[in-house]
Amino acid sequence: MNITDIESIKKRLESDKYRFVYKGHWLWLGGKFEDGYGNIQLTENDKPKSYRVHRISAHIYLGLDLSDKLKNALHKPECIKKSCYNPDHLYIGDKMDNMRDWSNSVRSQGTFPCGHSRDESNIRTGGYHCKICDREASRKRMFDIRTNGKRGRYRKPIGPHGWRGEK
């Protein structure tokens, strides 16, 4: 399928063979990249090329210029499905727009993913680090350094009883 044949690409994106509609998401049922984004193969200048499905969807429905490397098809913060390519869940922007939207959506939540509350006394610089978890991780690293002399992954076993520093 050629990249310039918009109607056949649109037909493929809207077919039930490749699309599963779930709670407003258009989930791609075709191939996927390793990171979970949908993969569609199209030809450009008689050469096959893989594209992310949400980029092609933004190209067709929102007018994204595929040759522009600075602008990208981005998922809105409320859409967390990587394989979703619903144009209502996408917008065109750059990396800074994406980071701004992500930080605003994370800061608006009441708790961190770990479950600790997201109040002013528990937020590290940037708004997305939990002080309690950072403190616990730091204590664990210091324990490993004091007992083993090295950081965690360099610990050496000391026989069948476990790691140095454990009882």
C-alpha cells in the first residue's frame, strides 16, 4: 500500500480486521513495535517503510506532515493506550508539549504510583518523585555500600547461605 493512497490507508485503519474499539480507544490489532505502538508497513518511493499507526492516523485525520521531524502525533494525557490511534485521542505537537502535558496530568493526581500521597511535603523537585520512596531507596543503597563495599549489582555471593551482609 502506497503512502500517497490515502483512501486505501483510511479504509485499512477503519476496518474491523485491524481495529478493536474499546471505551473510545481504537486499538491496533496488527503488528506492533517492541515498545507497544502499532506498526503499519507502507511503501514510499517503491521502498517498504514501517510507520507508527498513530502517526499515520494523525497524518490522515489531523493533517500531520510526516516529513516534519519536529512535530509529532502525541497521545492526550487521558489516553494511556500506546496502540490507540483514535484521532480524538491524538494531537500534533513537539516534545515540549508532550512533557508539559505529562507533568500537568501527573501533578493533578492525588497519589503517586507507589500509593503515597502527593502533598507538598512529599514532592521532590519536578513534581513526580516521591520523597518517601527516594529516602527508602537511598537507605537501601547505603546499606549495600556499607555491608558489601559496592553497589547492589556488584555484590558477590559468599557461599550457599546468601549474600554478604544478610543473615
